[in-house]
Amino acid sequence: MNDIQGSHNAILENRRKLMLTGVTDVESFNEEQINLYTQLGELTIKGNQLHINEMSVDSGDLSVEGDISALIYGDRDRRNRLTTLGKLFR
């Protein structure tokens, strides 16, 4: 069994509102795609009219609204630390 450190949860409501926990960094975002890192690896959110409502650097919580069409998980080993872009959402 893998020794997983940290935690991450995703709650998607009606494909319009996504609440995430365990977010460590937002690498890039626009209205069609958000690339971020969680404590368990990479995550790409795809859709239309995507908007980051809230991000708490301290708790790692992130709220996204828009027409969400896909959540794509990537490499579990890539867990970037918080960068300047992520710090903008304090």
C-alpha cells in the first residue's frame, strides 16, 4: 500500500461549482483551463467561463465556478510548492 502524505478532496455540484481542498499551487488559469497542484499531485480543470472565486493559501481550499467539463489528474509525484501566482490569492 502506498504511503500517501497530505490529503485532497473535490466536491463538484451540478457541474457548475467545484470545491477543492489540499491545493498547494495554481500554476495557470484562464476561462477554459486551470492547472494546479494538490497535495496528491497535478490537477487540470477544463470547461468554459471558469472563474476562481476563492483560494486560501493557509488552508489549501479553492472554489471554482463555471461550466466544468473535466477534472484530469496527472502525476502524483509532482507537488509544486506555492509560487508567486498562488500567493496572489491570499
